[in-house]
Amino acid sequence: MLLFSAFLASAAPLPLPPHVQAGPLEGFVAVWVDPKEVIASLQPTQPGPEPEPPVQPVRTGGLAALVLEQGVALTEIVKAIEGDPDLVSVKLNDDRTGILVNHPNFEALLARPLADATVGDVVSIDPVPTAILRMPGPQAGSVDLPVENIASARAVVSIGGVEIGEVGPYARAVIHGVAPGTYSLEFRMPNGYVRKAKAVTAPGLSYAAPYRMR
């Protein structure tokens, strides 16, 4: 088991074989569920810590997103920003869930007065390419769940009583975008034997297999 895991960790990534699934259920050779629905329904038996947010480069101005931190209407923020003489542009997007803003000085923009506070008290700068200020809402998981089949035959994988699909022999499939934590998995072999296992999420996982299945 340790040797198998070490091999998968050190193996160079290869293009997926044509019979292997890509996407959120990467590495399965057969999928019997809707990927989005099943990922949204999966719950860890033991929740883990939330993943650390990626480190963003420091920017002093330009096109960037403002992330809402408190329950303030977008129109109130737009009104406070529009009075800034250095503002290049600000515009609500089509579905009115966010704004596009362009300003040469983020520090000055956040210092704009808003009621009894400032814009910086209710939003923060997020230098993402979309430059969209969005209302708060549920966020998808951002870690991956390894599904390692250590048997020499295909296995039907079940998580939380739901059959996800099949994973090939000696292969590690990956379910992307799940909540962090430890999950209980079952692998049903062609002879009916069921192997139970625990799997812990981690970021940046991908499909791996020690050889090409034919």
C-alpha cells in the first residue's frame, strides 16, 4: 500500500486515456451520477479545516474586484464610489450581482466615506481578473478527494451510500471541488467483495495510474 501510494505521488502526469473521465470526476472509467449534483451532496464524515486562500499579488491600482464583507447594498457602494474624481469607471453587471470598478489608487478608493464608515469598512480588494464585486453566497469546495483503487480489477465506488461509478485497477481517481475533511468510501469488486476505506482531501490532486489499462 505504501509502495503503491509512493509510486502514484512520484509518477509524472500523463494525458488521460480515452476511456478515462476528465472533469470534476477525474479518472473514473464509468460515471453513473450527475457530477455537479453528487459533489454538492457529498459530506465528510469528519470535517477538515478550510483551505488557505491563495496568496494574491499586491496591487496599488487598476482593475480589481471589491469583495463585500457586510450586508450593504451594491447601489450604496456605487453611490459612494461615483463621487471620486480619480475614478476611471464603475458599472453594475447585467444581473446586478456585482460591479466592475477601475481606479488608480485602491487605498484612496477604500477611504471613500460611506454613511458613518468608509468603503473599506465593508469591502476589501480582491485582485482577480474578473474585477467583479459580488454579493455573498455559498462557495463551492476547493479541495480534492482521492479515490484509490488498490485492487487488480475495476471497482464500483460508493460514497455516503451513493454509487458514483467505476475506477480502474491500481488507479487513483479524483473528485474535485468537495468540502475539506475525511470521507468514507466503499469499493465493490467484481466478485462481490466490498473494501471499506477512509480518504482525506488535499488540494491539487489529479488522476494517476501505474500503467495504461487496455
